[in-house]
Amino acid sequence: MEYTTLGHTGLKVSVAGLGCGGPSRLGMRNDAEGEKNALAIIRQAIDLGINFLDTAQNYGTETVVGKAIAGIPRERLVISTKKTLPPADHPDPQADVRKGLEQSLKALGTNYIDVYHLHGVEPKDYEFAKNRLLPAMRQAREEGKIRFIGVTEGFVQDPSHEMLRESLEEDLWDVVMLGFNLLNPSARRTVFPLTQQKRVGVLDMFAVRRALSQMARLQELCGELIQKGIFRNGAVNAAEPLDFVLRESDAKTLPEAAYRFCRHEYGIDVVLTGTGNLDHLKSNVESMLKPALPNAVLKKLEDLFGNLDYLTGN
Ligand SMILES: NC(=O)c1ccc[n+]([C@@H]2O[C@H](COP(=O)([O-])OP(=O)(O)OC[C@H]3O[C@@H](n4cnc5c(N)ncnc54)[C@H](OP(=O)(O)O)[C@@H]3O)[C@@H](O)[C@H]2O)c1
């Protein structure tokens, strides 16, 4: 494993992080009995050198993370979890943050969270999050229950990072989690200059998602873009979109190329990988330890997708 420093937090984190949510939720989304497999995934991640684990109040995986890490010296791990936003008309939103935090601490079996995020803050939620929720997060930080404050964007609703662009103008977050992948690298232009200037830690989600792990979905997505005339004539092969990536690099699969693409992006500290499959986890970590894709491939990807800021990879 390779390690880096998460922005100004000083936390030493593995460059690959385990995402305990996403479509797979450690394999527990479609399998309520999947705890055994989920435990095996978390333990394998730790054996592979991953020390960054990302979960959330609403993933249903905090308890299994707590079980998997019981007995491991706490300081060896960096635990990230998230508070679901209460409704804007909640009578006491700060009490809701405090309650959620206590539940997360209990489920995870720890007395502090390293990075505690507000979860999926969309542009419409921003003022509410800043004015009504953040004070409780700051209080929790003063009490030592959380070490750093983070925010995650609602990438599906906000693929051009409007919330982050606005909020990074203010000094609110120690860490941000955003969507970045080879189909939507727009954060490179709009977000990373701000996070780098303020040394805010950056966590990447959606590196692969559906479009870069399922050929049928990629064909469908690129078919739509070809129809809309987004690409120069013939620039993308509708039957085998992105075929040049594997032809002109040593990457064996598209997920491998997609994780490598994100791992070597200057501006990203940790790339999350979400999976319920032990073999996928192992190969994803191996992928992230491989060199960057060749410049010629990166240039072609930039020509095709560099100016698009509305795809998510779903
Ligand atoms: N707003 C938010 O706060 C937010 C939103 C979304 C995600 N997140 C966090 O970010 C993490 C990462 O996001 P994600 O889980 O969507 O990420 P991802 O790693 O981009 O995609 C995961 C999907 O790709 C598949 N996959 C992974 N490796 C594969 C491989 N080698 N070959 C084929 N398919 C593969 C997985 O299925 P298999 O199970 O079959 O491997 C899963 O369906 C989440 O787990 C969560 O912690 C946060």
C-alpha cells in the first residue's frame, strides 16, 4: 500500500480507501445475511494495508465495520462516517446531529470519529447545513468526539460541484468527498484549485460505478452522447466505447483503468473503492498501485470528456 497525508489534517491515509456504501454496501445491500462476507471484505482491506474506512449513518454498515475493527489498535485506522441531513423543518437539527453522532460512535464501537461528514449536501441544502448543522459538528470537535469536519456532495444531483464550489470559498471543511472519474473529471478545473489552495483533504467517490464496470451501461451512455452529437464523428466506437484505453495501455480491464485514472489525479488524496467482492477488492488495490495511464490515453480521454460536467457514471 502507499500512504499520503489527508490535506491539512495531517492524517496518514492509504491512497485506496474502502467505501462501505455505494451500490454494493460491502455486499449487504441485497443480502441481509451478508455480514460474514462484509466482515471478510473489511478484514481483507485492512490486511491489504487500507487504513481508511468510509461508512455512513444510513448505509447500514457502521455496525459491521465496528465488529471488524474491534481489537485493532484504534490509532491504526482512520474512520470516516456521515450524518444524514435532517429535514429542513426539523425542530432541533443540532440535537439530531448530536444524536446521530452518538449512534455512530456506538455502532462503530469507538469514542471518536476521525472524519465526520454532513452527507450528500446539495446546493439547496447548503445554507441549512452551514447555519443549522455545522455548529453542532464544531461543538463535537471541541468535545473530542470527532477530529475533523467533512462534507460530501450529492454528486448525482450536483455533478458540476456547485455546492463545493460555493462552500470552499469559505473555510468550513477539513475534508471533502466528491465525484470524480474519467467520464466527469470537471473537479480538476473547478474544485481542486480551491482544495489545494486551502489544503483541504480530498476523497474520491464514483471512480468506477456502473458505467465503468458494466459494458452494457457504458454502451448505452455513450450511445446517448453520440446521438446528441457530443463527440466528433467516429471519435467513440459505439459498440466498444473506450476500446482505445485497453488497446493503448497495459490496463487489463476498464475498472482497472478507471481506478488508475483517479489514483494518479493530482488533487485527490484517497480513492474509495466500493465492493462486495473479495477478488474485486484485491484487484482494485493492485490497480491503484500501478503507474498512471500513458499520456496519450489521458489526452484522448481529456479530448472526449474533459469538458463534460454532467455525467456521473451511474
Ligand atoms: N454522497 C456520498 O456521500 C456518497 C455517495 C456515493 C458513495 N459514497 C462513498 O464512496 C464509496 C465509493 O463509491 P462506490 O461504492 O459507488 O464506488 P465505485 O468503487 O466507483 O463503484 C462500485 C461499483 O463498482 C463495482 N466494482 C468495483 N470493483 C469492480 C471490479 N474490479 N470489476 C467489476 N466491478 C467492480 C462494484 O460491484 P461489486 O460489488 O460487484 O464489486 C460496485 O457496483 C462508497 O462505497 C461510499 O463509501 C459516498
